[in-house]
Amino acid sequence: MLGFLSARQNGLDDPLRLRRAESTRRVLSLELNPDREVDRIHGNGINTLDIEVVEGRYMLSGGADGVIVVYDLENSSRKPNYTCKAVCTVGRSSRYVHKFSVETVQWYPHDTGMFVSSSFDKTMKVWDTETLKPAEVFQFEGNVYCHHMSPVARKHSFIAGVPHALMGCEIIRGMHLPQTPRRVTACLGCISSLVQFSCCPSLQIHFPYHLKRALSNTRGVKSQVPSAKVGSKDPKVQLCDLRSGARIQVLQGHRGEVLSVRWSPRYEHIIATASADSRVRLWDVRKSGGSLFTLDQHNGEKSKASSEAANTAHNGRVNGLCFTGDGLHLLTTGTDDRMRLWNSATGENTLVNYGRLVNESLPEFVFVPCGSSVAVYGVHTGELVTMLRGHYNNVDCCEFHPDSQELYSGGKDCNILAWVPRPRPPDMEEEERSSAQGQGGGRAASEPCV
């Protein structure tokens, strides 16, 4: 590592090489941190986590009890042993709390003053973080499995969803709890970026901009309110405008309920949807026609595909999606217990086998909940790198912190665990031989490597 530092200082090496080497080491050395705890607030399983990208300080969690919690991940005490405190909570005593399980929570990509949640109570709520009150509530007839806001959108302000119909913006009460596939949230940690995907089945925060200002102060500039998409028990994907609260577009093509949706981090108008009909479709929301293309696990080879499996991504329900950080590849998971990597531009199945060891490739890793553990795979190799064990029950979600290369996981044991890189042991640096010989035995110097 000292060689990396010296080469970078002298301008002999690419600065990204040092960053990539140390980031890779930290991801591969993740372990359960016994000195860090997260306040236990939820009374039931934790379904979803999200860390905001503005400061990388605050984390959202949503649980099967309908509760939403905001955690402060910063160690303000500067002590090795500390607890990530819950700074605010939408608890069961709140009149605005979701009536049933919260399936997805997501920060507004450009400001911590707003976040969005969706629930089995058939609502999706846009929250003002300062007041912990919903500024907008979208009501659906279908079950809402997930939603997603585009991280790069500048020219539109949509929320995409898949309910039977958008009824309006109001609080709903008295809904029954529906049956739905099991949801798990996983994440993909890259060397320089983070991508996440979701699968079916005393302190005061300072928020620099108020939610209403973020929604209304758009005159004369390009919109910074991203679009989001919602997945629910319906074969249609609906796009809803965050500013007007109106449904503006419906994407039709799936024959089964849509279980997962994801915006491309590269192109603001591209959406990927996964469905119970075993298909994954990519859409351009600027076009009024059908999807751009459907992913085919056999890459068009009819001799390998039966009539039922033609143009299908998996041999079962497709319940998980995530783009890589550069948006060039798409990962999918299905109930056939397979995970596949696709070229997002051509729809080609790259045929990466995540069940056995392959030749080493680019250092990108995907974290996938697997029972009571979190499996770590190499994205482009399919290699199972390690299994992170620490939960007492099934893991439902995990979230990777790209700045510190830390991982947070939540499960049905109601715990949120923090996984941190193992500290690098200090390197022993020998002094120059001339100095050592002249002094009769040099003094060993130890210094932690970057």
C-alpha cells in the first residue's frame, strides 16, 4: 500500500488505482461490528433500508409494523463504542402512520428534506422530514410492492406505480392486509458507486431545504424533482407526477403482477420492470408504444427455449432488479433461485454463473440476503466471496454505504446490524540498511496503511 501512495504522490500512478485497491480490500473484509449498535425501534421485521446520498449520514428504515425510523449514523461522540440513534420516528401513535407493512422507503435523491414510502395499505406517501407529515398521499386500489425515484432525472417529476387505478391524494383508513410474495431488499456495492435492488419476498436534523420549496421552486429552471415508479398487484406501471399529484402515463405489457421496478442510473427516461409473468421489460417513458425490449434468458436461441419459456428472464417469478452503478448492466433475481446479469443496452444475457467460481474480473460486489445471512458475490464473476452471518432470523434488506464501505442489514429478528471493514494491521517498515547498520539494529516503525 505504501507503494501505491508513493506512486500516486510522484504522479506515476492513476489516483483511482489506490481508491479501487483500498475499497476492494474494505468490502472483502466486512465483518459484524461488536462496538456499533442501532437503536431497536421496530416491533416486527425490517423490510427496507435506505441511506441518503447527500451527506451519507441519515438512514431510513421501514418495518412490517408500519413504522418508519430515521437514524443518525454519524459517531458524534468519537468513541469506539457507540449506538446509531433514532432521531425521529413515524410510530404507531402517529395519525399519519402506515396501517400495514412498509415495503419501500427512499430518500429524495437531492435533499434530505423529503422521502417517500409505500405500503400494503395501498398508499404511497411523500413525507416532509421536518414535520414528519405527508405532503402528498397517492391512493391505489392494488397492493403497492415497491416504488423508486430516479437518481438522475432533471426533466421530469414522475412517480411510477402499478396499481389498478390512482384514486387521488388523501389518507386511507380501514384497509385489509393482502397476501403478497416475500420481499427482500439487497444492494450492490461497487468500487466507486452503490446500486441497490429490491426483491419480492435529543438531536435535531438540519434539513437545508423545506419540502414545499423543493416541490414549488422550479420556475425558470429544469425540474429537480425525480420521477418514481411504483410496483403493485397489477400488470400495469403507472407514472405519477410529484408536483401535480396526477397520474400521467400507464405502461402496459406485463401479463402478471409487477413485483419490482427500477430507474436507470444512466438514462433518466429508462425504466426496468420485473413481473410474476417471468419477464423483465425495459421502457422509454418518452414513447407511447410498448416496451423497448424483453429480456430473454436464452438470447433468442429457440432450440433451448420451450414455447412457455420464450422471451422470459427466469423460470419463475422475477422479484428483484438492480442496475450497476454505471447503468451498463442489470441484475435480476427470480423464484427459480437464479440471479442473472444482463447488458442493459442490448438485453443480452451475459451468462454469468453465480453458482460456481469463474475467472476474476472487475471488482464489483452484490450483497444478497440469503436466509439469516447475507451472501457476497462478485458481480462479473459469479464467485461467492463470503457469507455474513449475525442475524437470528431471515434477512429482508441490506444497504451499502459507498463512502465508508459499510453495510447495514435488517431482518425479521427486528435488528439492524452494522458490518464494517476489518481494520488493516499496521505494516512494519524497516529502515534503510545503511541506517540500520550504522546504528546496530534499526528501530521498527509501524504505520497503518491507507
